[in-house]
Amino acid sequence: MNFTVRVDGGSADGLLPFPVRTLVLTGELDHGSAPHLRKALEAAYADQCRHLIIDVTGLAFCDSTGISVFLAARQTLAQRDGSVALAGLNARVQRTFRLTGVADAFATYSTADEARAAITPS
């Protein structure tokens, strides 16, 4: 199965005074596809993104490599007083997060819209 990352959002939209990106993931996130996600994250960091929503609704699989990429993003944005939220965790991916002990490391939402609504200017 292929892996894709679609990036939504970017510069401040008037509602929030800073860029918020939404990364929409589909397919399987593993050792082979993680560099593609890292590249999308680097672009978000270059745009001074402070808050990131990762929509995993279409993610069929995520291994520990993918989780480590999510944790690195969380650490990078925490240094900017930002955050990473996950949206649309399906049962299979959620199970992986629980088994690796990182389920509580991220705010989770049913949809990306809910995650965006929860972001408040600081």
C-alpha cells in the first residue's frame, strides 16, 4: 500500500495569529514511508508552524518508526509553545499507540475540524 501526505493550511488565516498545518495521512506509515512525512514536517517547521494537526483517518498502519516521527514533531513544536493533535485515530492505529505507551502523549479528536477548533491563541 502506498503512503501519501497532503498538507492543508499554512500561513495565519486571520482567526489564529500563527500558522496551523494539517497533515492528512493515508496508507501505511513505516520505516520506508517515514522520510516522506519528515519532509512534510520540515516544510511546516520552516513556515513557523506552532500547531500541527495530523489527520490519520486514512492511515491503515503505523509502526514504531511512524510513532517516533510523531513524537519528534511533538518535541519540536513544544519548543515553540505549540502542540500536535491527532485526528481520526482508527482502532488499529490507536491500539499501536496504546501498546507503545504514547496514547496519552497527544490530544486526540474525532476530526481535524474538532482539533482546529480546540486551538486557542496563546
